[in-house]
Amino acid sequence: MATQEHVSREFGTVEENDLRLDVEKSEQIIDALNQDLANVYVLYHQVKKHHWNVEGAEFRDLHLFLGDAAMNLEEAADELAERAQALGGTPISGPAAQEEHASVDYEGQDIYNIRTSLEHDLEVYGDIIEATRDHIELAENLGDHATAQILREILVQTEEDAHHIEHYLAGDTLVMD
């Protein structure tokens, strides 16, 4: 465990950044990015769980889709963390910090049928989409157009994956119990 004398940047503090964004503005954006990062990791772990446990007639397609969706979430997490760092902050890391900062809930350890699992995923995707839109507006209002653009790109992929889940949940697929 590191001692305080070896800490380069204490979590929750924001330093001046080379992007010339005011520290007070950076603090607000970093808080939003850390919430987004936590949310993405909650969904990542949930989607990955469903990827591992999917069964049924559409196993292959869903297994591949959920693997790709998890990869998209992992890439989004990387973008969010790198932006928080570039703004002079410290990205959240570790499950306890992610749970503390997330505005979405993980469904837990139980295994559900794939229809229920995808319904749970779609609910979290929707919450993340709404939060991302709010954070795009926050970044724009604070003059951080680059963060807003990064969030827009993440939003496009997030909405696309959510839309695919909607298709999987159509009434003529995923045999109902």
C-alpha cells in the first residue's frame, strides 16, 4: 500500500491542466466523467455476465453481440478515464469506488433467462444514455467542447447497442417461458 508521501495526485483533487480549462469547471466535468465511468463499468460487468451465461436458440448471435457490447463499454471507459486524467483529475478505479460513484445499480450475481437479462441491460443502457446527454450539456455549458464531443461519440455507440437489444427483445424472438 502506498504511503501519502508517494501519492502523485490524491483522488478527488483537481490540478491545473494543459487544456486551459479552469479548475472549477474541470472539477464539475471530472465528477460527471467519473459518474459516467462508474456507470459504464457497472453495465460492463453485467453485460459480460450475460455474455458468459446466455443460453438458448439464439445463443451464438447473443453471445457475440454481448461480447461486442462489452468491448464497446470497455473502450468507452478508457476514453472517459483518459479525459478525466487530461483535465487534471483522477479517474475512479476499483469496484468499491465504482459502486459509490455509479448512478445505476448492478443486477447482482443471480442468473436470469436471457430475455430478463436483456431487459435489465436495456434499463441500465437507458439510464446511462440519459446521464450522458446531461453531461454533454454540462460540458458544453462549461465551454469544454472536446469532452462534449467525446461523450457524443460514446452516446452514439451506447444508443446503437441499446437499439440492438430492443431488436433482440422483439416479440418473435427469445422464446418466452
